[in-house]
Amino acid sequence: MIHDKSLEELVLGYCRQVGGLVEPPAYNIYEVLLPDDISARWGIESHQRFAFDAAHLQEDAVYLHYGHPLVETIVNELRLQSANGQFFVNNIRPEKPGLYAVIEKAISLPNAKMFAVPKAAEQVHLHYYVRFNFKVSLIADEKHELILPVWMDLQKGYPVNGADIERLALLVSENQFEHTPLAAPSWIDEPPVSPQTFSALLERARDSVTDGLGETLAHLQKRLTRFLELDRDRLDEYYTDLLKDAQRRLQKADDDRRPVMEAKIAAITAERDAKLADAEQKYHLRIQLELLNLALVTLPKLDLTVEIRKRTTSVCRTATWDPLLHVVESLACDVCGRAGDSLMLCENGHLAHAACLALQCIDCKRTYCQKCAHEIQLCAVCQRPVCSHSLVHCPTCQQVTCQEHTNQCHSVSGQAPQIIPEKEKPVLAEAGGKTKAPPPQVEPTPKQKLVQKRETPKTVIAPPKFTPPKPLAETIEVYADPARRMITAYAMAKKREIAVRWWTFAESGIAVECKCEKGRNCHENGLVYRPMDDIDAQMKSQLGKFRAEYHVPEYKLRFFQVRGGQPFEEKKLRVPSEWKDPEAIKKARENFEKIRNE
């Protein structure tokens, strides 16, 4: 029989907390020496021998179990105590000679430089680390529970490595730096110790839980996917045999029996779909979080204001030296809020990871982050990004172009102008409106041909080679979600989405929504298409248009189908069956024509 370790940890841990001494176990018996006031309060002797396993119980040992009076006493005392705590780190010296040189070396700025701020002095401020203890429940066919601590830097707003803090910090209950001013958070306009700040920090800590569960989630998801595949194969094989048998009986049935057999086939199909949905729901992983408690760790740090500057932009940031870990803290990305040792300076003064940047302007090469993506638009001719400083508004069609394609956006319906072959050139018109015929072609004499050969040949300028546009995205991931009657395409660059387009089968047709860098100028956003007979071909055409906008080759398309809330990769696009229902298509066409005629 295996006893519950949690009860053992609870009782012995509380005995140590109240000042008792606990000896290592001998024959599964723990010897405990309690303070006199504690033993008097509990009504027991100071020297105790505790056993938590009935199989190894001795005569002079006390067998503790759930419901035992001593266990109930300990639980009641723990309930009266606060689960949260505040601790201080005093065993550090908040000073660092040559701090600016250390900061300049530690922080990398690929497109900017760091400068010292005149008259800026090093200042000691109190900073906070917050440890959130979460109870994580991983629920699928089985339920797994674990306790996961998440350490957050309150002033910077991002997660940190708590193992180094726990290893180096000596936590005490008295603050020797109580007169030191508090450092203000750089990511929120609220006081450091306030409900608003802790609530916002808690949300960021929740988002960081998946980082701590990386290997656990990957292993569990792999296991669930394998079990789901086995169940699907088993169900497919079983119901395929039933359908084959029913189809064979339907072919041999009389006219009177055919409706019954057809109803049976429909019932088998519906039952199969229901069983598959149940299997997907069974192996769908759900994560539940419950905050148990938190610990606030206070320590002094050294702050210094520095200037980050490039040709057109300058911004000041506070760099911090951590005397406990002996490192310069990373600056925070203004887009994702995560720490970054190498950050790019946006034209609007934001610091961002390379993955958090928007598309770069092809003319002036200005850099913008995703917060400033509205500054970037696409040229109507070449579909390349151009910023608000370099774009050209066409006075004829009001479209936006880059410098290279000025006044070319309206020449051929918004497309790049085509080179007209020589034989198709139109004849020129004279001033009176009459057409002027091209001069007649006269065959040169043999003497003229000889003279032409002797002449120095003219330098022939080869026509410029056509260079395909550079892809704006690396891949496009397409997700078909039958439950939501939706198909979603993500244009991905550097493992982040730069554009999303949704197609939904609505009552009036195929509705399109788009969230991309074009913003309000996106011509697809808000459109509704009339459903065609061949929905597969229609959606292939829609994806082709989306792919062409970002110059992504067809082989870079990846297809997924969402089943039970989880994506499963497919070899091709699987349009939801609801889209192909003849009645639904007929109704959508009628509503489409009705709206268009209005």
C-alpha cells in the first residue's frame, strides 16, 4: 500500500515552520521535537514519533492520516494564515563601477547606437520580483495536475528565470532599504504596488505558463494525437464495413425496402460522425489555471537613463543593473512585452524584436514595428511595402504607389503596365485627327545591304530581365474549420503572422474578412462572393489571389483541418461539407441576388 506523500509534506513542513526539528526517517518513522509552546498549544508531548504508512507502524509511533485530530489542528491553523508573503533581499550591494560601459556592452542595438545622457546619474531604486504559484490542470482523456511557479519582473513586466533568484537570494522578513524610493513600472502607467498593476502582471504570467510547460505539453499532445489516430482508424474501419454491407443490401432490396435501407445508411453515417466527434472531444487537451498564492520579493537595483538614437529617431530608456544576479537586465520589447538582448529601434521610438517588426519600406528603408504597421501600405502595382513618408498618391485613381511606379497604377486596371509588341503598336494621329500610316517598308538594294554591313554596329541594349518580386511572406497556412463554417489563411513571415484572411459561408454568400497591413485600403475586406457550383475550385482561386498578394509560391501552402479544436495537417484543402450542401448554396445565391438587386 502506497501512502499519500502530500500529507507527509504538509505535516512535517508545518512542524519545521513553527520551529520544530525533524530527523530523517528510520524505518519510515519520523522523530519530531516541537517547541514547548507549540506542544502545549496542540496538547501533545514535545517529542513525537510520526508514521504515515500503516504497514510500518510501531507501537510507540503516532499514525497520522486524514481526519486525525492533530492533522485537523494543523489544517485549521494553516487556514488562518495568509497564503501570500512578502520577502526582502538585503545581502547585496547596489553599486557597480563603470555602469554605462557595462550597459553599452550588454545591450545590442543593430540599427541604433547608445549614448550617455548628460547629467544622468546612477540611482538606487527598490524593484520587485513576483512569484506566482499556479495549479495547472491538463485535462483530456485523463487529468494531470501540477504546481508551476512563474517568476515575473514587476518593473519590466516580463518573465524571468526564477531558479537563479532562488539559488542566490537570502530572503528575510525585514527591509534594510525601507527608505529607498520605489522604481516605477516601465510597461504600465500605474503605481508598482497597486491592484491594477498586479492584475495586469497576473495576465502576463498566465500567458507565460505555456513556456514552462513546453516539454510536458509537447509530450502530452503527441500522445493524445496518437490515441486519436488509433480511435479514428478503428471507427473508420468499423463503420466502413457497416456501410459496405448496407450498400450491398440496398442494391439487392426491393422498392418497398429501399427507404428503410436508405434511412439505415443515413443513421450509420450520422452515428459515425457523432463517434468521431466524441473521440476528438475526448482527446482535446484543455488547460485550466488556478492561482494558489504569490510571493513578493523586494531588492534594490541600480538604474541609469541612457539615450538610444539613430538618424531620424531618439528615445530614452532606463537600464538596470541587478546586483543579486550581477547582470544588466534586458530591455523590454514594446510590442510583445518580452525581454530582448537585441532590439531594433522603430521610427516612432519603439524597441522591438526582429520578429515583431512590420515590413520595411522599399524606398527609404525605414523600420517600423507592428504597433506602427499603419505607417506601411502596399504599392498598387508591385504590391511591395512603402511607408507614409515615401508613398505617392496617384492624382488620377487615388491609389498608393512606390516611387518606381508613380502614375502607373491606373494604366492597366491597377496592374503593372505591359510591354506592347511592335506589330501591335497603334498608328499615330496627326493634328487634324487623321490617322498617319506608317512609312512603307522598302527592300534595300544589294549595294545598300553591303554598306549596312560595313557600318559600325550600334550598341544593342538588352531589355531588362524580369526579376520576380521578393516574397513578402514565407508560407501560408490554411485552416478549414467545419464547426465554424470558416476557412482561415495566415501569411507567415519569421514564424509570425503578417496577414489573416477569413472566408465564412454566410446566408448571403462567401463573406471575406481581412486583417493585413493595408488596413482600410484592403480591397478584399468586406466583400461577399456568390457561391459557385465548384466550391473547391472557387476557394482555390481565392487562395491563389491571397498567395499572389504576398508572392508565395504554391508549394509553400500548408493545409490543416480543425477537428475538436485541434489542427491536423492535410495534403490539400478540405472545404467543409456544409459549404457544398445544394440547399445551402441555392439559398445563399438567392440572398446574394436579392441584396445585389437592392
